[in-house]
Amino acid sequence: MLDEASSSLSAALLGFGSAAALIIAIGAQNAFVLRQGLARRHVLPVVLVCALSDGLLISAGILGLGALVQRQPLLLELARWGGAAFLLVYGAMAARRALHPGQLDAAGGASGSLRSTVLACLAFTWLNPHVYLDTVVLLGSIASQQPEGTRAAFGVGAVGASVVWFTALGFGARWLAPLFARPAAWRLLDALVAGLMFLIAASLIAGG
């Protein structure tokens, strides 16, 4: 019994660490969550959408969907071009905000209505082929190397990392509010977001 508990705990910690290493990397989704958190707009729905989406993808990978995705390159190709187009549009919007100081208030850069926020969050998550490669393929591959009895624990740990990260990013952003009380800080953030979106879009178009 102790050996089983120890194995499950080790698998959960491995899942947590593996997922954290992938999720915490700077990306379009994290930039979106950060900006919503700074603006304090619909933070809980954003965190829930990101965490639940990751949970579904991680679970699918552990259940073996990763192998199917690798055999269906058309799915990743569609996500690649759709994601690139979306990122180019969002990057252009961020660049426009950075160039127009009058739009650099806390709420101005974040999605307005709950519907538009959720749709944007879903797009950042599901139109990014890197998400499928990281969560479904890579985490699924790591999970498949674990003893069958500990794969569920690995999944719990991986999903837990997603919940912890997005909660910390979304709700912890408010501690940066004093810094972003200055318009120059918002301008810099939007410039960085625009650059990041364009860079990721370019990598997708290039097939990276």
C-alpha cells in the first residue's frame, strides 16, 4: 500500500513538473491571461477556460489521443493557419494600442464583454497547434511511460499545475497594478504582446 501511494505521489509530482515546464513558457495564452488579470476583467472565466481546456487536452493525451493526432497532420495544419491568422489580428490590435496612448487604460486593452473574452480565450487555447503538441502529444507520451496504475496520478498532477499557474497568473496580476498605473507601462506591455503575437504567428506560418 505504501509503495503504491509512493508511486502515485511520484507520478503526480512528475506530472505537475512536466506540465508546469510547458505551461509557464511565455506564449500568447499567458499574455492574454496576464492582461485580463491586470485589467481585472472576467478573470475567473478566463482562468476556468484555460484550466478546463488544458485538463481536457491532458486527459485526452493520457488516454492515447496523442498517437491519433500525430497520424492526422491535417488537424494540426488547420490549427496552424487558423492560429497564425488570429495572432496576426490580435497582434495588430495590441500594436495599435501601443501607438495610441489614449487607449492605454487598464480596461482598454482587455476584452470587453464576457462573451468576447471567452471566445478570445478559447481561440488562444484551441487554435494553437503547440498546445496539442505540448499537452496531448508530449505529456501523453510521458504518461504512457509510467506504470498503468500511476497514469491517473500523473494526469492529476499535470492538471493541477495548469490550475495553479493560471490562477496565480490571472489573480496575481493585480499585484502589478501599481506598476501599470502609468500609461507608459501599458504601452510597453502592449508592444511586447504585439511582438510576441507576431513572432509566434511567424513561427506557425514557417511551420515551426
